[in-house]
Amino acid sequence: MKFTGIVPALVTPFDARQQIDEQALGNLIESLIDAGVHGLFVLGTNGEFFALSEAEKVRIARLTVEAARGRVPVIAGTGAFATRDVIELNKKMTDVGVQALSVITPFFNAVSQTELINHYSAIGDASPLPIMLYNIPAKTGMSIGIPAVATLSQHPQIKGIKDSAGNFDSLVQMLRYRSDDFAVFAGTDSLIYWNLLAGGDGAVAATANAVPQVVMDIWNRFQAGDHDGARAAQEALRPLRDAFALGTMPSVLKKATDLLNVRVGPCRAPTAELDAQTVHKLEGLLSVYRA
């Protein structure tokens, strides 16, 4: 597959007992495919991968593949600190039928850039599926440096990067290594339009859970040459993104998805649901999407 377009980073729906809600996951997937998305990204940061067991991760990937029914490709997050653990989970994800893998940098214990290159190279060597690098230094405590991107972009199985650092200058530097065989995706939703304008390939967009039509509008208008419309759609994401400060990730996104799209339930503890006062404030911020 080729990494391109708008690929929502799915939240993981839970029921009241904080167990995986299969029906809600199916409803979310249908809403996104109906909106015209180009793929589905599961088990990312907003998908609470850090709160899931390996068995749950494999189950979610399998359910997503089954629900997608080949209409769009499925990218599964498989990151872990240990190289061997990533390789083993990649084998299991390959068996359930995902089309690509996303591997976050090692976390908690920051490694050197040489160790990082060796980590990703070994994972790529062992993978039959294309791999998307995942850079999110605010959560992992380390970043994929530009020289490492330059090196890893040449690996035959590493086909792109999702950059969630939120630094446009760094994203532009990564675009120097973009090619037909290596895609550069914005992982920060405020930079979707700007990444496309700079020559990037698309975005892995968490806000699409709640407002898929707005996110798709950025892409569709940009492709049609309507830059004013694409910028307006990009700006329309601001109220939702500003609301994220109201709670612990991804509690606000999940509640916004409940209110604007389909019900996806609570987060897994210790992340708590929003209290009534905060929900009321959130509803006010989201009222622009109901106009």
C-alpha cells in the first residue's frame, strides 16, 4: 500500500466496564468510511495503546480489518521499547490481516540516534508489511532526528513517517526525504493543511473521530485547488483542538466523539470521564459544529 490521504487515528471504544465495545468500534469505522477517509489507524496514542494488553491489541486490529472489509487499508500501531517485542507483535498483526504497521519510538528510556536507527532497521528487516515511523516526543521523551529520517527513509520496508512533534520547521526538513516510496504525514491536526501545502502526503488525524467531515474537507478542498476553503476547514478544527485542554488525553476527544459523531464510551482508568461542568463547557465549545 501507499501512505496517502486522511487516515483517522481511531479512539478505542469501551463499554461502562471499560471493556472493548465491538459494536461501537464497528459504528465508528462505518462513520469514518462513509465520510470518505483513506485508511484507518488503530492502536495509536489516542487509541490508548498504552492501556491495552497484547491480546486486546490483536483483537482490535482483527475487528478493524473485519469491519473495514477491504474498503480502506488498516494501519496498526505496534510500538514497544524492546525491538524483539515489536517484531513479535508485528508477526501477529500480519496474521490478522492489517495492511501496514506504525511503530512509535522507544519510550521511557530514551535511546541514542544510532540505537534508534538499529531498532527500526531490525524491525523493517523482519517485516513483510510497510512500516510508518511514529514520532511524538512529547509523550515518549525522544525524537527521531532528521539524519535518522534520512537514513531510515532508504530502508525498503519503511515507507513513511507520522510526525506528531507539532514543529512545522522539523516537518519541512523531513519533507526533504519524501519520495514516491517514503511519505510524510502530519500527526498534529493543526498542521494538516500546511503539511499538504509544503508537499506532504496526508495526515493521521485524531480529530476525525469527532468531526470526520471537517477533516476530509481540508483534503478535498486542497485537492480541488480551493486553498481558501482548505484553510477555512483547517481553522474550523481549532475549537475542538482547544478543548483538549479540558481533560486528560483522550477523554475530551472521546466525549466530543460521543456528542458529534457516534458513542465510543469512556477511557480506561486511571483516565477519568469528564465531570458534568466540564461536559457543559465542552458542549459550548462544540456548538460551532452543529450550526
